[in-house]
Amino acid sequence: MTRLGRWLHLRSVRDAREKKYVHSRGIRPSSLSTSTILPIPFLGDNYTYLLIDHATREAAAIDPADPYAVHELATQLRVDLVAILTTHKHHDHAGGNLKLQKLRGGRLRVYGHARDRIPGVTRGCVVKPGDVLRVGETEVGVIHVPCHTDGHVVYCVMGAEADAVFTGDAIINGGVGAFFHGDAKDCYDNLHVRLKRVPDAALVFSGHEYMLMNLRFSHWLDESDENVATALREVATRRHHSFTTQPSSMAVERRVNPFFRVKERAFLGKIEELYVAMRRSARKKWYRRYVPDWLDRSAFIAAVEGPDRRDAEMGKLARKIGGTGPDFADISRDPDEPSAIECVKGIKTCQELIQYRHAIDQATAGEGGAEVDEDESPAAEAPEPGPVRVDA
């Protein structure tokens, strides 16, 4: 985070506000057991959120990178804005902290993790895993999920169980954020270890409007999955009407998000077949045609091009986890459930397949079942706002 970066970010926010551009409509509050959550869309695909405690009318802003919109809404609703909860350091999440603090008279508590050097974090508000923050009578837990950044955290709104999670870029509905400071093992630990106890009913509020793009990718990975196809149809219809796809839920994510689905052995088999097929169909290197037949072509090419990038990295990850190499079948405890290292390999495979996104348009061209035909969409009934579902 730099001063120049923050200045450029805020200028882009002001420009978007002057043009009165809003990327999503159909915004509805989500009422939880002790609080209400209001999404605030801004820029091209970002979201910030206002968490309002029912008992006291105290409020917290989550990733208020559009500080002007947050300030205006808090003033309009006459809530007592007391805190900023920052998931990670990037400008489109933390770039409004200092400005919002100034707009609110410098009395906000600003929370963030020390590893990310969040701008404006106030004394005593550096969070660590297991912390429980209070906004009025609403309790908010902290889960450290390093991968997108070293200091990325998820904020968990706690009712009888977990009512909702603010995931920033750790989970971006239907997918995950880029692994800027982590690897497939870190992603596995985040989704399948650190967030394992978050109940299916918990709502998922992420930092971006990426669900349509992510579900198209998920459908390309496994075209036969009915859950993904159902969610994709609903989300495509919503986005045609410019309706928001926030929130999702942990139940939906665990059924349609490929980085969660690596727990399914059948899914792992499908993405492995797709990975092999895509590598075979990739354009061959120009020098391969000049390798003579009498030479061991595979050995020569491996020597020149190096090993499969995925398998090379998996060798390192296997040692990190405790395995012995890229062949993991011998360490699976339960033949019906993939081992941790097989799941990590699946995550790495999904990550590698993202480079073939261009194939999605070809794969979905002419298919009427998964997405909404834009020529026919005006006649389609606008969906009811609310959490995305996978039930037909």
C-alpha cells in the first residue's frame, strides 16, 4: 500500500461516482440473528459491506474501499459507525480506510492483520486467529487465511453458530482469489481445515462480483454436474438483469466451487482428464518437428522444456505436506476419500486449467442448457433477490 496507490484508487472511486455507475442492482439486506448486512457495490465489480447490530445500532464497515458511499449510507441510516474490518491490504479493499476515518472524525477502530500492514490500523486493533471482536452485541470472529496475501483474514459473524463470513478474496463466490503469497497447500488449508467448521447455512459475502465467470469455469471443468448447471443458470439470469449474486452460502460453495470439490474423487478424475487433454491440444513448440525419430523424443523434449510445471511444484508440496512425490495413491487413508495431498494436487490442477479459460467460450457455444441466451433473456422472468441457491 502506497500513498500514490491510495490516491489513484480514490480518484477512480470518485470518477465512478460522478458517472453514477453501479455494477449491480437488486441489493437487499440480509438479516441475521443479531445483525443485518448491507452490500454496497462500487467500481467495476467490488463490494464493501455495512454490518449493523440490531440491539445498539452500532455498525462496522467491511473493506470500505469506497469510503464516500459507506459514509453516506451510515449517515442516511443514522447508525453509529464504530469500526472498520479489513480483510487484506489491496487498495480495492483497504484503500478507503484513512479517508473513511477522516470522514467520521477519527473515532473508528480499524482492524487488520499485522502481516499485511493495513493502512490506518489503530492501536490494539491488530487481529490474530481466534480473536473475537464486538460490534454492539454482535460477535465477529477472526480466521487467518494466508494465500491471496500473507495477512488475509476472514471475519465470521457469530450467532448460535456462524451466521455469515466476509471472505474478501479468499473465497470469491464460485472460486478463490489469486495465490499471490501462497500455494495450493495454503488454499487447501484455508478451505478444508481453517474454514471446515463454518456451517453450510452461513452466508458468504465476498469482495467481487465474479460468480458468473467462476461458475462458467466450474461448468467447463465438469459439464455433467447438475448443481453447477442449476447455479449457473440462476446466476446468468441475475447478471443479465444486472442483479447482484451476493450472498452465496457455504452450502453452495461446497457444491459448486471447484476448489472445494477437490474432496470428490470423481471430480478429481474429471479435471485430471481435462488437464491432460488440454496439454495435448496446446500448440506444440516449433523445435519439436526437428527432433529426429531415432532420438528419444520424450527425453529430449523434457530436457529442453523441463518437467510439467504442475508436477514439479507438486513434488515440493508433497514434501511440505509429508508425502514423497507426485504419486499420492499410496498414502490415501480411505480409498473412497482423496488424501490431503491428492486434494492439493486437484487445487493445483484447477489453478493450471485457468490458463485455458479461452476454451470455455468454445465449449459453451451453442449450448442452451447452461446459460441464458441473451437474445431471449428479455422475456425471462427476473429472479428474486436473495442468496444464490443450487436447488432447481
